[in-house]
Amino acid sequence: MDEVVGYRHLNHHQRETVERIFQHPIRHDIEWREVEALLESIGTFEWSHDDRMHVSVGEVRHVFIRPKAKEIDADSVVDLRHFLRAAGFVPDEG
């Protein structure tokens, strides 16, 4: 993806995933497959041999580790919040 399109341009499922990531308290039922689909749709990515997903959205970069479990842990949710906020993918207020 060549340009950052922002939260409003995500499809319904992608927006729902972002909203779940930003919910308080932290949700423990966010599945990695949902996160992976979101990240693949908003940026460029590359997998390394050690299950690390190198993601870039514009100038924002981060490495996410594929979890062993189906759901991501709380630390991963916090990492995703920081990454998505820096990349301009924050849910609309209200």
C-alpha cells in the first residue's frame, strides 16, 4: 500500500478490529488472524524465519511476533495501540 489511508477508509471488519484493540479494559479475545489481516491491509509486511512480522505503514515500523495461542496477549494489544496510533489508525471518538 503506497499511502496511509487512515481509520475512516478501513472496511467494517477492519474498523471493528481497531475498535476492539483500543477498548478499555484490554480485551483478551482478539485473535491473531484478525490482527494479521488488519496489518496486511494497511501496510507492507515481511515475515522472517522466526515468526516475526515486520510491518511498515508510511514511516511507522514495528515488528510483531506471531503468538503461539489463537489470541494475542495484553502486551501485544498495547504494542498494537501504539503502532496504530502512530500510523493514524485511531477509532473515531463517540
